[in-house]
Amino acid sequence: MTSLEHFPIPLLGFAAFSGTGKTTLITQLLPELTKRGLRIGMVKHSHHDIEMDNPNKDSYKLRKAGACQMVLASPHRTILFAEQDEPAEPALITQLNWLNTNELDLVLVEGFRHENFTKIELHRPSLGKPILANEDKYIIAIATDAAIDKTALLERELTYLELNDINVITDFIVHYSQQ
């Protein structure tokens, strides 16, 4: 197990309050980043009890019978299921360690905003939420769809991105991944 600060490839998160559009933005960014030759890994946090397996399938039955880890492999994809002993908030590093970083150039993370790793904040002033960068020193850029008061952020070197300009955000991420 490695640490977030020593993760072997670039790691970049998207931090925002619920309803800001993280998933929408990432689904627009992924095709643009892959067009530029980047192999992207993705980790998404969910607060819900997720279940992707079908109760009528053997993999589901084997997992429910007691397998604490289950790899479902086909010619098209491989899926790893890992059961938790007790419900607990997942640690980002634990999730990252499931990835084969030898086959990736960059990992994007949606959620895990309270963990200490580099992030882009998505901020929509119309939602009336505070700017996360005021409290999170790991935020290196703010993507926003309207003017924001930068007074409290003057001591920070932040990049400001137009939230609705996919090309600008893509350029920023590509540059970040090559540092």
C-alpha cells in the first residue's frame, strides 16, 4: 500500500457540493482526455449501498455465499467485488490500490473531498455554497460558471477555469498530468 502523496501516477480529484455537476463534467472530460492519449483510471465515491451484481447470476450467489473478494472476468471486462467487514467510509488510498497503475497515465477521483490530495473545485455561485478552497489547501484550481469573490483567496495561487469550457479544463488536466 502506498500513500496519497507517493501515489505512482498523477492523481486529480473533483471537489464540490452535491448537485454542482461533477459527474456531468467528468463524463465530458473523459473522451477529450482519451483523445489526447491519456489512459484514465477513475475512482468515484458513493454514500449509497451499491449493488451492481445480478441476484440471478453465479457471481452474486458466490459473493453472498461468503467470498470476501470476487473477480468476475470475461473477454470484455473484469469486475472486482470486495465485501467490507463492517460498513465504514472507504479510504481513498484503499480504493486506489485496486488499480493497475502500470496501465494508467492519470487517475481522476470524484468525491473523497475531505482527503488530502490535489483537486479541482467546481463552484457555482448560484447554489449559494461556500468556496471549498478556503479550507482545502489541496485545491489547485477552481472551475466556476460565474464571477466569484477572490478576496479571501488572494494568498493562494489558484488557477481559475471556465466551468463550461471543456477544452480549457482538458488542457489544464493534460498539463497537470505531465508535470
